[in-house]
Amino acid sequence: MEVFFIASNKNGQPINEEIKAKNVLVIGPNGEQVGVKAINDALTLANYAGLDLVLLNPNSDPPVCKVMDYNKYRYEKQKQQKEALKKQRASQSELKEFRLSPVIDIGDFETKLKQVTKYLEKGDKIKLVIRFKGRQMAHTELGKDVLEKFAARLESISMIEQEAKLDGRSMTMLLAPIKDSK
């Protein structure tokens, strides 16, 4: 009799001949409990079903094995891990701070705009800061104009989370990326 198994196991759970226990508690492909079987009988059951025998709990007495399609099981597990990682990344968006000047030159303005665009597309929040020096405090409206122009240029990819606000010698504004509705 030729034994044929579907899956190959690379550094995962022991499957098929890799299971070293003499007797195992077998769970069928539909979740029904088959009972305690010798490992050879369990492998034969899995082979007749055209599936794999996967060791789920090696620490119990007797060890628990399930008859299932191991490749499909592994694929579903990887999919869940990717989804969890994606959710984790979404909740960990960083806050990047960019300093501007109330008398910023057009070249510097464009450079900062490109950098901020890159971070917004990555999903990070942006904190724009203008620090007023000396007599610039008499013309804080110039700084506010710079922040508003900056936000207006980015309105297609971001939204203003916090309007420009003067705090001591600094004026700050928070921008957040617009969430894609995919």
C-alpha cells in the first residue's frame, strides 16, 4: 500500500510521519472526535480522507491530532497574522514634526511640501511648527498665512486636525491623512 500525503511541513507543527507519539486523540475533518488511535491507524484515516494528520496539542495526554488540509490551515493562519499586523500598523501612525519659518522661501516651501506629502501617504500625522523670533512676534499673521497655504496645497491628501494655534513663540497646526475608503 502506497502512502500519499498532500502537505509538506517547513518549521511548523509536526504533521504525518513527523508525529512521534504512539497513541493520539484524533479529531476528524469536520471537528468530530474519532477517539484515541494508534499513530498508524490515525495516519491511515488521514490518508483515506486525502488529508494530513496535524499535531495540534503535543502536551496533552494523549497528544491531540486533527485530520485536515495542512496547506489550507497554514494559509488561513498567515492571512490572520497579516491582517493583525495591518491593524497594528494602522493604529501606530507616527507624529512627524516639520518646522517652517514665517519668511520661508518658495524653494524651501516646495521641499518641505514634498517631504510632508511622502509621510502623509505613508499614513503618518504631521505637526507643522512655526517659531517666531524677535520682531516676528508682531506679525504672527504671516506665520498663520504660511501654515494655511501649506494646508491648502495638501488638502487633496490631508485634512486639518487642529487649526493653527499660537502658543508662546510657536504656532502649531496638525494635519492627518485622509483615510482611503477601500
